[in-house]
Amino acid sequence: MRLRNSLRRVKNSLMRSLVDQILWQLAEEMPESLPQLLAPHIRLAMGIPRPLGSPLVGAKHDQTSDDFLQQHQQAQEPLAEASTLDLGCGTVPRNPFKAGRSHGIDIRNIPEHGVVSADLSNGPIPFPDSCFDFVTAFDFIEHVPRVVCTAGSTRFPFVALMDEIHRVLKPGGIFFSKTPAFPSQEVFQDPTHVNPITENTLPLYFCRKGQEHPWARMYGFSGTFELMAQGHSLHDLLTLMRKA
């Protein structure tokens, strides 16, 4: 027993020394971008696949949403006949696709700016089927709960929202999302962020690429998106998807 305890203490001491040495070396060599550099390797070591869209290892983190959309040829000339819907828009809907008609949803009605009131964590998007060419969500989906359990029932508000986005988009319509994403601390530091997103969340659960159907089908998602592109803007994940 004494020998076993001694060996255990030696093992623990060696492990602590090894970990301390690794952390010191990493801090010396990669002080600024440690999370971004380590995350892909940690995922691979755990058997988690890389994103199904554009490879994000080494991606630019200083680009803006406009840079990203321009790069992927989605920032177009004004489209007089096109319509766009901005979720969680505040007082004025964003219109990065320069659509001729823009609408927004927020917690208050602002008719002069085309903003209608709706609680998208608990109800549908208040527009008919297939009526928008574009739907955008800037810093919004992280506020929509993943799971809500009440009186013996379970709902999946984020999955339901993605189903609603798919419903109101026209065939071939585009959804653009900008949201804080793991491993950035901004994902968790805001207490109203209840929906942590990774690079794989949207591609795996709402797109059909390299799989029979989106994984969110098991939670009630009935649509299918095509992943067009993903990228980073500082701590945000930028995602473009097309209604299939």
C-alpha cells in the first residue's frame, strides 16, 4: 500500500510538471491567438469533425460582415424587387443585400421603419410563407433558447426559429447570421446569451451536406439549407446558407 501511494504521488507530480511545462511553452510561443490555434486540434483529438463549409483554420478574424459578403459575392447592386427581413433589428432593419424592401422584427413596433413586434423565442415569424429573398440575424440567435421545459413538455425554440426562417424564405433565398461563437469568451460572458454556437452547429444540424438529412430533423426541423460559406469577424462566426 505504501509503495502504491508513493508511486501515485510521483505520477501526480510528474503530470503536474508536464502540464506546467506545456502551458509555459504555449504561453511563450502563442500568447495572443492560443484559443483559435488550439481549438481545431482539440476538436480533432476528440474525434469531432472540422466544419463542413470553408476551412476556418487560419481564417481572417479582422474582416467585417461587409467584407465577408463581398468576398462571397453576396453584396450586390440594389435589388428593387427583392425583400429582406432582419431579426432582432432594433430600431432600423439592416439591409446588407441592398434589397428594395426591408422589414424587421424586434420587441416593439416601429411602423415607420417597417419593424413589427414578435417574440421569436415563443412564437412564429409573423409573415407568410416564401415571402423574403433574404433573412438576416445580427447578434440575435445567441439570445434564443435551445431547450425550454414546462409542465411536462419540451420545446426547442432555436430549432423552431430555424424552421420559421426556412418557411418565410423564397426557394433559393439566403439566410445570413452573425453570432459570437466558441471558443470566444463573448459566447458566455453576456448572461443573456443562452445559445452557444460552434462552427458545426448550423452546417450539421440545418444543412444537408455529406449526410442524409440535417441532424435537427430529430428535433422537429422540417427544412433543408445548403451551406454557402462560413468565416470569422473577431469573435463572431459569419454564416451564409441558402434554402434548398
